[in-house]
Amino acid sequence: MAFTFAAFCYMLALLLTAALIFFAIWHIIAFDELKTDYKNPIDQCNTLNPVSVTEIWTRDLFQLVLPEYLIHVFFCVMFLCAAEWLTLGLNMPLLAYHVWRYMSRPVMSGPGLYDPTTIMNADILAYCQKEGWCKLAFYLLSFFYYLYGMIYTLVSS
Amino acid sequence: TSVNKLLYAVSYSLCVYTQVETVLPPPQSLEGGIYPGTHVFLPFTAGWLTSPPFGYNYPAMQPGYQQSPTPRAGSSPSHGGYNAPGYQPYSQPFPSLSQLSTALGGLSGVSEQEVEGLRPVNLLQERNLLPLKRGTPAEPNLSSNLRKMNCSPDTFRCTLSSIPQTQALLNKARLPLGLLLHPFRDLTQLPVITSNTIVRCRSCRTYINPFVSFLDQHRWKCNLCYRVNDVPDEFMYNPVTRSYGEPHKRPEVQNSTVEFIASSDYMLRPPQPAAYLFVLDVSHNAVESGYLNVLCQSLLENLEKLPGDSRTRIGFLTFDSTIHFYNLQEGLSQPQMLVVSDIDDVFIPTPDSLLVNLKESHEMVKDLLNALPAMFTHTRETHSALGPALQAAYKLMSATGGRVSVFQTQLPSLGAGLLQSREDPNLRSSTKGVQHLGPATDFYKKLALDCSGQQIGVDLFLLSSQYSDLASLACVSKYSAGSIFYYPGFHHVHSPAQNLKLQQDLHRYLTRKIGFEAVMRIRCTKGLSIHTFHGNFFVRSTDLLSLANVNPDSGFAVQMSIDESLADTSLACFQAALLYTSSKGKRRIRVHTLCLPVVSQLSDVFAGADVEAITCLLANMAIDRSISSSLLDARDALVNAVVDSLEAYRANGSNLQLSGLTAPAALRLFPLYVLALLKQKALRTGTSTRLDDRVFAMCEFKSQPLKQIMRLIHPDLYRVDNLTEQGALHLNERMIPQPPLLQLSAEKLSRDGAFLMDCGSVMYLWVGKCCDEMFVRDVLGCPDYASIPPDMVALETTASERTRAFVSWLDSPPSFCHSVLLSVRDEPSAKSSFFQHLIEDRSESAFSYYEFLLHIQQQMSK
């Protein structure tokens, strides 16, 4: 069992993918909370908080977006260095998608993708939810793929 | 039991129950007196008209109309779709049409209105499509007692007055489904309910309304979520008839627009006092334009009429490259100016006495207003630090909330939020789309959100002559529920029309009703949901709108979708509840409920289409699309909307005519209105339009109520030099002539007449070269035609009683501020603003109406 650089990459990717899965789940829960807030049968005044749920979650989402993208970029760089072309190829579409998403975000001064004034539009909300589920599925599959890749590189040399 | 009854009777006779208050234009009379116990139910006429009803009294067809030649001999007169009680069936129906009407009438008991709404109209052949006068839309197909109780269409209107049962049916009709609301409209009759318990559904929290069903005396079924609730005991007693056991006779269940007095459960904090802050630009540019004089005069006149009570607070802030605060403490000999020059970190110089109690410091405020215009006459400052001034305003107002009125005359050039000039004048007439419709920075949006969180509404008055990036500045009002006013090229001497407009707007702005710290929630029957909101507010959660200030001149629109089939119900209901603090510190809830039938046939959907509401909703959608994607996309989408809906009608209906362009009578004006929309400043291409003008026109569409928007899109044109008494209205002992509406085409203008065009906020009076001398002399007060000055602002001091009566009647619906009347002479130089409204004509870059119809026909046959 040779502990090559590739195996090390896969191991690190495995751990970081766990973090990405966590982010994706948080993302999904955040949008679900935003969406179902109104169905809460609490009396009206309880929802009149000066800081709305919208603002809280949008703020949190700001803190999720950049770490997720940076971690993913880190993976790609690592696999590039380890010459794992198949894995790199599988991650390229997601990298391209992240770049496109960040370039076409609404005008804002801080980092972030979500504008509190438009996020409540049902089509934007639905899009973000779908995005969250797709990413969760992708990261889960990646997790198992990296697990396989790690065992393969450990065993096969 | 009888003891219970006695107890309730005694206890409630001690409280005041229901009041019918008359909301007169001076808002102070509202919320004032308390009327003991008496209650008057007005007979609610169709369509919730204030008494006396306008426009419903004209008897038969006006002779003027019958004489106008219709191109097709023997065709039925093209009225209908807008039904008056004096509706008369068409005299010569087509043979096949009578078969259609009997067939339809026999089959499903469809009313005459429905048949009329479905009557096929060949747009290419029938020219006179306009109704005689702009009236209220067709009524929904409900039983008459439901119709009586239903909400007024001026307050609450749906694009389809018969809701389709499923989303699939809605998609087949290719028409948008949405609501247009004007919830805080000035009302003359408003039932106010002061009971201790507000009866609401336990699960969905809907307020009890006229469309619930009482299962028996003690249980009621919610019409939105179908849950069965109990009737509380207090509700069983009806204070009006002093009877027990008839909960369905209570005023909440008899009126679809009611106002509740909210208890402390509905308050997060004690109701705030009315607080007004004026933030004024005093740079050199601003002083040159002279708006300060106009503003200070207006404020001095209207200081007592500002809505509020003894706790009302007022403050002033002026800024150029530094920020100036004014200490208005009563006791000082004169107002004291405090200058803060550190604009990167703005701080408030003194903790209080900058926002002072109006009653106590009345004299100081007046001194300041008298001195303010003169204080800055020799200023040399050319910079404008708007961003820091707004930050200072925010800090000053965050404790209480209230209204900030910002007056700006140029591009903010200093400090946070500074803006660059983004407009390229060479691209003003570009046909390839328009850039820079969205904000350049999110500074103003973030500030607006902060203000909204502290219940501060920011209103913007932009009085600039050059590009001021309204697209970015407008964000500060859009998300804090403020209003935007724009006076391009304002100068107190050189632009008398703008001057007059500012004066009139200020008068309305300072004296109109206002609500503070408001939230609005719109609920629909189970199965319908709202997915997009349009208007000036912040969407706090999926259906809760946060409005820091609410005023009677703003309208909202929402788009809906049908999530589940509505097959098991025959009525769909919508309720808009607005919780606000009145200017006198009382917490109130205004509730409007609308009920519409649910239909399962596509033809019924078309018969109930409300073309004005559809046009306004499409305008809102087009503006969103042009900001998020591109203007050309938005224009294409509008044309596609017409093509798709007419195709859907053709595919569905029995094909009476295969050639020509057939539309149902309910949608006969749809292509005309969409063409008018495409020629608006907001959406036009190919004609030189300044970017700020365009952005302002977009903001107007998104925030004005439906009536104003329709007048913007399709103004009313009348001939006024030959007003007759025929068919006139008699109102308050005055005789108001009712000339017919004319089509917006130069064909209808004639050299020897004078024509009035009502565009909502502005009215144009076009005088032909050979117009009757008597008219010119009497009505305009000029000795002859040649002496009418161009762009004269004709005031209401004309000698002719009839004309004046007509013009002031046009101007009179209480919700709008007064229009400015401009005169236009028949010569090339003075024409552009008037002629751009004649939308049926061809212009250098746009179709005429007939060409547009041909274009649509072409698109349909692809």
C-alpha cells in the first residue's frame, strides 16, 4: 500500500466533501425556512421582528457561498497537481458553473449571491432550492467516488 | 341565556361599536370624532360607487355616437364589455351570433354579460372600439347579493374576473393571473369596528368577511382554508340591531372593506408618533433652481395640515458638501445651524432638539422656513453629499421611524454612495436596447433596507436638469415603501409647468393621509398562491410585505399561480389586510376581501378577462424583465402576450370568421393597450428618451394605482369646444357635460376644434389653428389664436362654466393630486409632447395601430 500524493489528495477531498455536504444541507434548510416562514401559524406580531428572517438567512448564506467555492477550487488545484485527470474532468463543469454564478450575481458591494429584495420571488426561490438539491446529490456522489478513488490508489500501487 | 344577553347588551352599549366615518379629503376628519352607536348602511350599488354614482345615469345612446359612421353597415354598435346597468342589447346581431347567444344562454345559464364578453370582434374591420366613456370593468358573474357585498374594483381587481379551475386551464388561456390592489385608497365611506375581539380563522388567520359560510349560529367556515371555527360569544351580539343570535348581520360580515381597531396584540411597540424629516440639497445648483422657495412656501401653508396629533415631530437637514443640522429647541431666539463636515463618519451633533415636537416649536419651525431660502443664496458649493446626508437622516430617525423627504437636484458627487454619470447621450435613440436600467451600487438599496427595518420611509424628489442616475437613487424609495417624484429641468422661473406641478404635488404630499410602520398580507383561497410582488415595499417573507409608510396614492400588483385544482369550490376569495399606525397613533387594520367565481370552461375565462388589469400587470412584468434581462426581450414578451392570447381564443372558440383578426369583446382593446405600452417612455426604442425619464416612467408603472396607469398608457381624448348639454351629468347642482371618448389618432383632431387630453397628472389642451374665436377668448382668456403663448399653463379661471366644470370633474376623483393643464398650439414646435400620446398613428420608429394588428396577424399565422 503506497501512500502516494494522489491517495493523500483523495483523503483530503473526502474530508472536505463532508464539509461541502454540510454546506449544501444548510443551504437547503435555509431556503426551506425562507419559503415556509409564512405558513407558521404564530400570531402576526411575532413575525414583525425588526430583523426579518429574510435578512438573517441571507446574511448566513453570504458566509456559506465563498467558502464553498474556495474549497471546490482547492480540490481542482489539488487534483491538477496529482494528475488525476478523470476526477478533474468530473469537477470542471461544477467549477464553470460556480464561476458563471458568481459573475452574474446582482450588484452588491460585499461578497454573496443573494439579494434580500429579490430572493422572495418564487421563481428565484425555486431555482435556489433546486440548485441546493442538485449540489447535495453531486457532493454525495463525489464523496463515494473519492472514497473509491482513495482505496483504489492505496491498493493499486 | 337571557342573563348573558343582558350582560352583553349592557357592557357593549357602554362601548362604542360601529362607526361609519366619512373620510373627506382633508384627512384630519378621520380618526377624530366618535359617533355614538348610530350606524348607517349605505345601499351599495354595483361596483362600490361613492354616492352619487358617476357615469351610470346616462340614458340611451348618445346621439353623437350614433351618428359616427361605422365602417360595416349593419354591424352591431361596439359597446359592451363594460357594462352599465343601463345596458342595452345590440340592435342587429349577426345571425350566427344570435344562435351563439341562445346556445350559450340555454346551455349553462350564462348571463348576457358573459355572452357579450365573448362576442367575437374583428379588429381589422371594426374601428370604433372605445367605449363611450371609461367606465368600470365588467362585473364578475356572481349572484346579486354577493356582487353587492363584493369589494370595489377600484380597490381590488383581478386580471381574470372568472378564475380558471386549474393551472392547465390558465395556461391554455395564455393570460396572466394577478391582482391589482389599491388598499389605502381614500374612501368616503369606511365602516370602522372597535370590538374587543377580532374574529379570525384559527389556522390561516383570515379575518372574518362577507363570504364565509355560517354552518349554524355558533360555527363558521373559513372561505380560504375551509376550516370550521367557532363563533365567539361576543360576536353573537349585533350592536347595530341590538339583537342576539345573528352573527351574519354584523358589519364585519356585511362589508368587504372594513377597518378594525387593533388591540395591543398587534403592536410590537407603542404606536409611533408621526415624524417628518426634510433632507434638502442646498448646493449651488439647487439654489439656482429655486425649489427651496417653493418648498418653504408650501410647508408654511400646510404646516398645520400635516397629518398627526400633538406628538408630531419635525426636523430639517440640509446638505451640500457638508451636512447641516438645525437646533429648533423652543426657547432659542432663532434656529441654530450645526455643521458636520466629517462626511465619512457622520454623527449626530446633539442628542435631541433636532427632531422637535411640532406644536411646541411651531414658531421656531416657521422662522427656519422663512429664513432657509435666503441662507444659501451666495453658496459656491457644487458638490452634493447625498449618501452621508441619508445616513445622518437614518441615525436621526431610527429611534422613532417616520417619513424622510429627500430633495435632490444633481448627481451625488461626494462621500458614500457617490455616483458616476453612466448615460451616453448618443445612445438615447438606440434600437438595440438600453443599458444601465439597474442600480450602479447597492448603497441605496442597503440603506433602504435598513430604513425599512426601522420603519423609516424615504420619499425622493428629484429636480435635476441633467442625468442623476435615478436608477440607483430610486432604490432608496423602492424598498422603503416611499414615493418618487421627478421634475426634469425644474427651474422656478423658466419652467412654469414644472413649478406649478411641484406646488400641487407638494400640497397633496403634505396633506394626504399617511400610515406608519405598516405590514400587509395577502391571503388567497387554498389552491392559489402568490409568487411575485410588484410595488414599493420590502418582501419580508413569502407573503408578508413590510411598508414603512403607506400612502393613498400607491398601488401594488401581485402575480398568482394555481397550485391545486379549485374543482371543489365555486368561489375563490382574496383578502388583503393592511396593519398600520394612523397619524394619530392608533393601530388599525384595513381589510379588503374580494370574491370571484371559479370556472372550468376556457370560454368563460375569456369572457371574464379584465383588459385594463391585464395590461397593468403585463406592464409590471415587462419592466421587471427589462431590468433583469433586456428591454428588447420585454418588448417581445409583450407582443407575444397578445399573439398567444388571441391564438388561444381562436383555437378554442367556434370560428365565425377565418379571416381577419378576431378577439373576444372582453379583449378587444388588448392590442391597442399593448401598442400604447410599447410606445411609452418606459419601453420605447428608436425615439430619443433620456435615461432618467425612462427610469422614472418605469417607477411610475410599478407604483401607481391602476386608474393612473391606464391614463398614462391610454389617455382620454375629448373634444371640448363644442360641449353640449346632451347626456350631461347633474352633480351637486352643476351640469357636467359628457363628451364621447375619441380614438388617439390625429385623424380625430381637426383644425377648427379644441381637444383635451387627460393623461392623469397632466392634461393637454390642443387648440386648432382655425378654432372658434369665441372659445379662444372665453375659455383661454386670450384675444386671438396667435396670442396663446406656447406652453401656457391654463389655470381654472376660465369664463366658460361648462368647460371648467368638465375639466374639474375629470380632475376630481379624490385619490389623485390635481392635474396640471397645459395648452398646445397647432404648430410644429409645440407638438411633441402631445403628439407622442396619439398612439394609433405611425411614428418614425413604431407601428400604427393597423400595422400592429397586421403584425400580430402575421405572427399568429406562423
